[in-house]
Amino acid sequence: MIACVRFPFFPASIEERDDPTLKRQPLVLGGQAWQRASVYSMSQGAALDGVRLGLSLRRAQLLSPDAAFNPPFPKHYNDVSGQLLERMQDWTERIEPTSAQPAILYYADFERDKLPQATLLAREIGRTIQHESGLSPSIGLAEGKFSAMLAAKSARVGHVLPLDHHGRLGFLQQHPLRTLTLPQKLTARLNLFGIGTLGEYAALPAADIAQQFGSAGMTLYRLAHGDDPRPVVTPKRPEHLDWSHQFVEPVVNRQILRRVMQQAAGKFAEQLRASLSNARGLQLTVETESHQTLVQQESFSEPVRAARHILFFLTAALDRMTPVDGVDSLTIKLNTIAPIQPRQLSLFDDHILTAEKLDGTLEQLAERYGRKTFVKAKPIRPNSRLFERRYGWEEYGELLA
Amino acid sequence: MDTDVFLRFNDIVRSLRDEYDTRILRRLRDITKPHERKVTTSIPELDRLLEIGGLPRGEVIEFSAAPTSGVMSLAWMLVADAQRRHEAVAYIDYGLCFDADFAAGCDVALEKLTIVRPTVASAALSIAATLAGYGNVSVVVIDSAELLHQECDPLTFEHSLRRLQATLHKSRTTALFLSTVSPAGVLPFASAVHLRLDRQRWLRRRGDIAGVQSRVTVERNKFGRSGGGLSLQFWFPEERW
């Protein structure tokens, strides 16, 4: 069975999660309404008003005058997406992330599980993600990717819609033809024949479809019948990762070298996370001002993926080197990239418990000492030139709300 | 394990933990080993200097320094490192001098940092003890120690500090007191580790002050040798140059 975990209006739902006051009105991401930019993403409310991706912000404001306009933070959305991907790997390593703006989809392959077991697992995934990330996915379960995607689209947010082998045909029939990505010419011809739904397309004789529309038409015909042989494709794994940095002038200070290595470790961690893999070793090459080349190799006792672990080994390798003069360039090669082995499900996930326990304690303390005593700093104007205007306070009561 | 069996097992474990205590069932690897009773400072040289590989958990730690000696940078490095391990951190801002922008620049995840702004000195220590005892907090940063010491009645301060110490010994929390006015520190006997920072020189980049180099001296260490020291360089977050 294949599960399609769908987060509709993904960037906007992250913004609304981070700042719940945005939930009161439609939200358009892309910048301020007066800026010459286009819509990056929007919330469901704005989409209902007619706002679409790529529309100019001024046009978006005309369509949705009550909407709040905020700048987008694509890096933050990528980070959250990476965290979700990482979390889902607890259930299966065969996960394919796909972007279908403004939604984001993850196909998870439970090839050994039958529908009842897969439904239970999908519910568990939904519950855990909702609890940990505060984002609510809709999940569709079917034998093929296409049916699973349509089921996820039709499912209510926070729910699982399982489709069994017999029920999927009836489910698919009602969907309009535009759910298939058809060539324009083919769509025009089908419209002339008066065919508007998948059911009507699937009811046509296969031989006629092959004769009229060729192999592309037949592929879509099979999809309309719910036959989707496409496997879940995990991101391609690189054999090794390279990174190098050339300094403008030779560097002696190890703190600067460490800082540069910290950046490299962060980039490696991102790449490893995106390709669902671990590294088992690294090679650090340092070239000095006097053309001296120093090489250190590290083999990890355990596969490594986190930035801090990579940085730890890089620092250890650098500590063993004694360059006689300033460092001209650093080259890092992360090798023996291996797939991530499935881990045990998080029965005892400590940081969730920690958060729950802390919330409980803060609730009691807030009653005793007042809610204003417990706050969190939240960005208000992150781009303001004055440091003191960038952050504000969020009181404990608001945090809970 | 079969999916059904696993999910049933998951439910049973959850209900047992809800009914009794979260600590009643634990994975073997989660049970604390002696070498895990430390918080790394994220600076390997300093960890080595402290001999146990970091600052001890379940103890009172004091960082003292004159202003602008890098003490906040060091504290935020510790906090950011704990947050990277998904540990909860609380910051008791009794001096009302929390700088969110600087903390964010030191890689602190502000959305995960609980800030406490008590109005009474005794409440600050009491909240710290409660967070350590029941809140499952890894590090509690108390800023500033000398302000608490000045404004609290000496007997109450002594009593609250003892209560905090007793709670810390039972927990895995590290209470980090910052004294940014008096370099000699205000908790000479209560702290298990006392680090003193003395500014040596400003670090410049393109003519502007971009950081500070300080000498870190181990004034007191219950778990290793005292008196050692090393020089550390703290670079300001880039926008502040």
C-alpha cells in the first residue's frame, strides 16, 4: 500500500502555526501588498477569494482585500519539510517527497502491509506529526500513487481516507479529467467528445484509445482505471559529497576555521537529509600558505548525519593537524554514503515527553506567579534596522492558545 | 515485529506511563550512565579543561565576568548546544536584560526557549527549583546572580539556594548563574564549577570590533583541578559588526 501524506497550503500553515493571530484572516505570502512581486503561496481563505500562485500582489489584494500580506521564508519551509521527512523515516525508509505548490506531498510505501495495518500506521503517522509539528496532514491510502494522491486530496485535514482494491474505481470515476496532467491537444479532443470525468474516460474501449491517442493516452487510461505501476522513488543517493573553501587571505585563527567547518557541516547535513543517507567517513585536506598539503581521514564508528556530529569529527581531524603557517584552503570530502537503516518506532520519544512535562509545570507556575512572568521571544519585524524592534514578547496564555 | 502487535504494545506502554509515571518504562540506553552526567559547552578545549568533558549536571555552575567579556556568548553556546539535543532550556531574566537578537545570532532557537521574568528575587530561585524538579529542563540560566543576591534577604537567599541545590542533585538539570558585574562571583561556596572570564583584547575585522578574546579561568571545580585556564575568542553575530 502507498500512503500519500498531503499538507495543503504548506507555507501558509507554517506561518499560521508560528503566529496564530494570522488564522483570523486570509494570508498571502510574497511580500507587502504594495511591492512589485508575485504570490509565493497563500492560505485556504485567500485561495477561496481567488488568489492563485504567481499572481501579482496588487491583483491579490484586489481579490482578497482583507488578507494579511507577509514576506515568505522559503528556507524555514524547507527546514520544516526536511524535519517532517526525517520524522516519517521512523515508519519506512521508502519516502518520496514531492512539491505540488501550494501543497507538499510525501509518498510512503508500506509494501508489506495490507490495508487495515497500513491504515493504522497512517493514523499513527498523522497523529504523531500533528502532535510534534502542529501541522495537520490529510492522508490517502491506495495501491497506486495516483489513487493515493487523489484520496489525500479528498480526505479531510487530520483524517485518513483508505481506498481498497474494489472501492477505488468508484472513487476515481467521479473525479474530473483535469486531475490527470493531459496534453492540451488531448484535452481539447476529449472535450469535443463530451468526456469530462475519469469514469467516462475509463469507460472508453482500450483499443480505440490506443488508436486515437497513442501510448500517452493509454498510460492515462490505466491511471483512470486505478492501475499505477510507478514505484515510490526515494531521492538519489550521492556516492560522496565534496565541499571546499578558499580563503581570501591565509587564516591562522582556529575559531575562524571552525566557523567555516560549521557552515560546511550544516550543508552536508542538509544534503544527507535530502538524500535519506548517512556518511561513514570523511577526509579533510588543508592547504597552507607555503603550499603544504595536510590530509586527515576519519572513519565513524556509527553512521553520521547530524551537523554537530560531522562538525565534531571535522574538529577532531583539524586538531590532529599542525599547519606551520596560515591556511589557504579547506577541502572536505564526505565518503561512504550509505542508506539510513529503519529505526525502531519512537515509543519513548524523550523530547515530546520533555515538552509535555515542561508545559504542565509552566501551567502550574503561571497560575501561581502570573502568566506575564512566562514569555517567549517572537520575531515581529525581523528585518528592522534597529535590533530592539525585531523581537517582541509572547505571553504564556497566548502560547497555549 | 508485526504491526498489530507493535501498535497494541505501544498503547499498553502509553497507558502504563500515563497511569504511573513516564519513568516507569525506559529503554536501556536512556538510563543515565555516569559519563552522561555532563553538559558539553560545545568548545572541546574548554570541555577538556573541565576534565569531565563538560559542565556537571545536577549542580550549580557560576560564570562570572566583567561586562562584555563574552560570558553571554558562552552561556548561549551552551544553551544552543542543549537545544540541538532537543533538551528544554529556561532562562530566568531577573535583570530584564534579555537580548533576543543577540541570542538568535548565537544560534539559540527562541521558539524553544522559555523566558521567565519574575518580579521578586525569591520567586526566581523558587521557579528555578520547580523547573529543575518537575519541568524536565536540561539547563536553567539565571541572570543575574548578583542582582538576586543584592535584592533578596540573605536568609531567604541562602534557604532558596539550598532548596535549589537539593532539587538539582535529584535531577539532571544544570543551574547556570551569570554574574556580569562582579568578576569574583557571588556564589563561592554553592557552585560546583565557577568559571571566570577576563577580557584580554577586542577582535577587529575591517577596523570594526567584531568580537572579544577572553581568558577563561577555572576558579573552582569540584570534579577536577582548579586554577587552569585558556584563551577563547568569541565572535559577535555577523550583523553586529
